[in-house]
Amino acid sequence: MSIVDTEDKVSPVTETTSKKTNSIEQVRYGCAIGAMQSVAAIPRAIPITHCGPGCSDKQFMNLAFYNGFQGGGYGGGAVAPSTNASEREVVFGGAQRLSDLIESGLEILEADLFVVLTGCIPDLVGDDVGSVVTPFQKQGVPIAFAETGGFKGNNFTGHELVTRAIIDQYVGDYVGPKTKGLVNVWSLLPYHNTFWRGDLTEIKRTLEGAGFKVNILFGPESEGVSEWKAIPQAEFNIVLGPWLGLATARHLEQKYGQRFLHVPVLPIGAHETTSFLRTVADFAGLKTKSSRKKLESFIQDEETRYYKYLEDFTDFYAEYWWGLPAKFAVIGDSAYNLALTKFLVNQLGLIPGRQIITDNPPDEFRDEIRSYYRAIAEDVSTEVEFEEDSYAIHQILRQTDFGHKPPVIFGTTWERDLAKELKGAIVEVGFPTSYEVVLSRSYIGYRGALTLLEKIYTTTVSASA
């Protein structure tokens, strides 16, 4: 059973629509300083946290450990230094304590990049973190800082703050040529998305197969800070997902004059992945015969392999269709929610029962996100709800009509008991995923879609046994 922290229960919800309350039960994200995991996702980068005792440990345990048991990596987990600010720092400030920590950290830790992140205590008392970090930067230390107090928002917000801090303070200004075919990818939130490592690997693999050079920036396929230094040299940026990364891409557009391509739906399966690659190719202006031949040859090879596996899968699907779920619900962050909904409707012919987004997207993106669901397929339109509180989410699901067959719920550990109550199957696809050990698994692209199909129908067959 997961031990991710929860808050007190909220008042009962009697309506099917979301209802604002004063607290959140069973949280589905971290606070802004949880972006320390974004730093840890950069090879040979180490976060330094200036916060109260336990803050960084809770972020790691929630986002990385009890979420697929992903591990701490080179600079996360128990490696990340922290000031463990106490009452003394509340009264007298913690600038000196932070300076001492950075100095000692530089003596015993090897890293290509350090990033200081602040918690609520220093942000509330007004510690001037910039004045602490700047002298180290002037000495040539590869270090940046971001103010990520919890009241700034969740770890999605913190992620954008951290990426901008690294770009402005470490990557810096650039005047020079662009590298033809080089792209920067801004997509899934590291560690929070349980399958981010495998997914980013598949994104990079498919883009490279189509003929591009890729700065994937996070995870085992990234070359670390050298990729970050190469950000300004990229021909353009790709934002893959409904909204996360758009703020970064817009900043890069202003800072380096880089255009960006926004693809709101993560590609799952051959149809979506092929469409994604051709969209990128068209945006890049690939028109030469050789470049288009490379692209189409890669697509043909991948589709041939994909549909051969799918052909074999249809034997199972045709035999057991009567016992398989017809309706589904997706509860999770907007990137996976949208992508899964589109795949399940278009590839498997399932009927959307309920879609609930939990990552609290900024209001400016919500109408556009709703529009994606209203055009989920040529003949299928559905609505999406935005809700963060698990109590309210579960009340909504209890009141949803899933028909005469048990539903399949794509959710989190928080939905396991509810799935049993509804006599349905649960596929954990988001934070927290506490009943899965995840190493390199992917659910997107050509290869990830096959893994997803295996997971879905192994789960549903097992649930009916």
C-alpha cells in the first residue's frame, strides 16, 4: 500500500461535477520544489534544496520512489544536499547556511551542474538566494537557482521555473548559426510521469529514425549539460503535450529567435506516431528526395512491424471481445489523459466514460484542452473535467454510467479500491503508481503502444479470472 501523504477528508460531494473544497485528499502532484526531480533527471546534475527538514525527502519519496520505484539516479534521492532550515533560519534568515552548504557541496560532490531550489521558508522570510548564488557563478561554478516555494504552485510550475533558470543563468546568451535538423524536445514531466524514461527514449528513437538530431534534455538518452548548452543551436523546439513546455518554448522564441511546433497529443500507436513524424517533417521543411525517403522508409518499417504484432493480437481480441470492457475512464495528468483517450477510442473502439485531468493546468490552457476532447475522433466527442481532489474524483466515478460491463480505469494507486468497488480493472498510468516497478517501460510511440496493449488486456483478463 502506498504511503504517499494525504490531507484530511473533504466535505461530501453530491453532484457529478467537480466541487471546490478547502482541502485535497490523496494528492496527485508535488509542490513546486518537487522540480528538484527535474534537475535529478539531467545526467550528472544535482539539486541543492534550501528548505525545511523533510521537504526534499518527501518530494523524492512521493515522486520517484512510491511512483514506480524509479530510484534516485545520479543526483537525486539521498544525494541531494539540503539546508534543512529550522526556526533559526526563520528568525535570522538562511543565506549564510545556504552559502556554507554550497561550498561544502562543491568539495565533496562531482556534478556538471548544480541547481538551487528554494522552499516555503526562505521564500517567505525573503532570503536573497540570488545574492548567494551569483558569487559562485562569477567564479565559474556551473550553478543556477530557482525560487520554488510551495505557494508558487505544483511541481509542473516548478519544472518550468527550473528549466527557465537553467536556460537564462547557465546556457546564457547565444549568437551563432543553427544546426540543421537539430530539435529540442519539451514533453513529459520527469519522475512525475511514471514512464517518462521509456517514453522519452521512444520519442528520441522515432525522431532520430526519421532523420532528426535530438536534444531530449532529460533521462538516460540525454547527453546531459552538453545538450542544454546546445539548446540555442537547435533549428526549432517541439512541445509534445497539451500545455507543459509551452512557456519554455515561448521564452526560447524570444531569447534565441527559435520557432516552435506544438503537438498537443502524445503519439500512441502507428497512426498517431506516423502523423506526428510527418507533422514534424513538414514543419522542418523536409522536401528533398533523400530526406523524405529516409522518413518514409523508417515509417514503413515501423508500421510493418507494428501491424504484424497487431494482426496477431486480433486473434485474442476476436475470441474474447464478449468478456472485455467496453467503456473506460482516465484519471491523470493532461498529457497522458488526452493521449490515452485518443488511442483507446481510435485504436480499440472503446467508449469514453469519464475523463478527469488532475495536474491543475493553468486556466489559459483549459478551453483549448477541452476542444481536443470534443474532437477526439471524427464521430466521437467527449467532455473532460478538471479535478485535483481524490474524494471528489471518486464520487464522480461512482455516479458514472459505465453500462452493463465492468469498466477499465486508467488511473493511479488511489483508484485501486474504487476499481474493485466498481468490479472493474485498474491500469496504473500516473502518479502515484505504487504497485508497479518501472525501469524503461514506455506506453507511447510504435513500441510503447504494443506494451500498453499487453498491459491493458493482461490486466482485464486477470481481473475477470
